[in-house]
Amino acid sequence: MSERRDPVSAVAAAARDEDEEQSVVIGILAAPGFTYELALELAHDLVEVLRQRFAEVDWQVEVKLEPGASASHDDVDLVELARERMLAAGWDLVICLTDLPLRVDRRPVTAYASPTHGVGLVSVPALGAVDLGNRVLEAVLRLLEGLLGEGPARGVTTDRGRERRDRVRARLHELASPVGRPDPQDDQTVRFVTAVVRGNIRLLVGMVRANRPWRLVAGLSRAVVGALGVDLFGLVSPGVWRIADGISWPRLLAFGLASLVLTCVSLIVAHGLWERSGATRAARERVVLFNLATCVTVVLGVVSLYLTLLAFNALAAGVLLTPGVLRRELGHGVGVGDYVALVLLVSSLATLGGALGAALENHRAVRAAAYGRHADEHAHADDSRV
């Protein structure tokens, strides 16, 4: 099926070629039929509204037909699909209008955003049939704020509202002017300077926070079952007690570190969380930042699991394993160091058990747990009153 390109896309592409680094380009992917026609109308209205709110940024909108967003392709991961289209087209952000129902944590929603991917999804049928054009426009505007690292604003009259809007403007300037501000030099040359490192670190922190890494393992049921299964076995196994008693501290700590590394690597590799480099420099920079956010998210999630297991095992060992039981099995007096060694060893083994369980998880479940995909609660509340 040949791809159609609307007049808005053509004008946006031409303007983008002339002044690519001064504009923020938003891509809109739309399912065929009525949704595509709605996207064409949305493009014109969206540019006008964004230019009114953020006049200092040159906004461009491109619309593309996306058959994969239709209801007949319900097995497609729209976030991954939209991400691929965004990197290929060189867009800064992308919104996908779909005919499919959207769900987050098994709960239907009208829209949600994945700030790490730079992708927002809107389920057009879920918005109802009354004043649909304005509903889609409002949902997209809220998603764009979410993709820029902010939740939906309740207003800009309060100090918090103004601070939120200032942060959005700062992020827009990073997208619109990646080269930085001009700085004239004494030798009549001009260099461009920008707080690239500081800006990227701030953006990386925002992406990781949006992913909510502390909830990563909690969203993976098989990983939790695997970790708890190994954990309970290790606590009551005399063989594990003897290993903990005989292992040296350097080897014990190295094993704990290795369990964390292997768990992180298995999650990333087994479920394809590592994104390949894009064709253009801008795409490669986005991919690097995305992969950094993925690594930090997974590491923090696995460390959260490990710390939880440590706390649980310390409590369980103190309650269930009396010094007399361990002394009879080990053949010598038992102190705090023996309990600490046992807790560390069992927690490391349980973490590896969680890695094995995570490897058996569904790819979509892992991606949903690894990347924060936030429901547009405000839009869902509005829709419930229709």
C-alpha cells in the first residue's frame, strides 16, 4: 500500500529543510480512514495552538498514514512502531492516533505517553463522538507536555504552574536549538556553546524518573515468583548455610555484584531493550540517550529488588534461624557476620532466580514494566462523563 502525504506534511518538510535546527518537528501517525482525516485537521489546529502558547519556538507538524495503527493490526506494539517511524523521519516527538483501545495495567485509557520513547498514543474511538476534534486536540496537547517531562498543567497562574511552563520552554529550546547559542570570539570567529552535558544529564534523569525503575520488578510476576522461590529454598537449605560459612568475603561480594550484572544484562538482551543506532547524527544521539535511560532504569530496578530481598532475608533469618540451629549444622559458634554472609548469599541467588523468571516474561510485559507509559488520567475522566 503506497503511503499518502498530505499538504501539511509537504509544507512542513520544505520548511524543515530550510531551517531544520530552529524548529520542533512533531510527527503524527494516523490509522487509515476517518482517523487520518482527523489527523489532517488536527495538524493545522495544533500548530496554531502551540505557536500561541510557545511563540518563541518554530513548530512544524508532519502527518503520515500508518496502516499499523488500525484496528486490524492489534498485535502491533504501537510505541515501538511509532519510535521507529520517529527516528527514521527525524522528528522530535511523535503522536500516534489509533483505532485500537489502549490499556495500561489492564485498565482502558484514552491516551498515554512514553516520555523515554518520545511517543504519545491516542485512542480515537475512546474519546467518544461529541466534539471529537477538540477532544483529540486537548488530549494531544496534554500528551506533548507529558513527553516534555511534565504532567498536565492545572493552570499557569500559580507559582508551580509557571515553573512547570518554564521547564517545558527550556526543554523546547533544547529540541529547537541543539547547537546552542552563538558566542563571538576575538579572532572574528563564532562558536556555539550550550550546556550539553548538563542538559543531557537533566534529560536523562527525567527519562529515568518517568520510567519509575523502583516498580520494574513488581510488574514482572514471573521474576518475582522466581526470586521468591530461590529465596525460600536458600533460607532453609543447610547446603547454602555451609557455602555461606565457607566462602570468603571478597568472593561473596563479587558473586553479589555478578548476580546484579547478569540479571540486568539478561533483562536487556532477552527482551530487546537495547536500541540500535539510527542513520542520522540526531537519531544516534537519541538512541544513545535512550539506551542510557534503559540501562539506568534496569540497574535501579534490579538493585531495588536486591535491597528488598536483603531486608526480607535479614528479617526471615533472624526469626526462623536461631543460633543453635546454625551452630549444630556448622559446627562452631555463630555471630552476626555469619548471618550477614548467609543473607548476602541467599539474596544474590534469589536475584539470579528473578533473572531466570524475567527471561520467561512476555516481551510486552517487560517493556511496559521498564518504560513508564503514563495514562492521560484527565482525558479518561472527561471521557467517563460522556
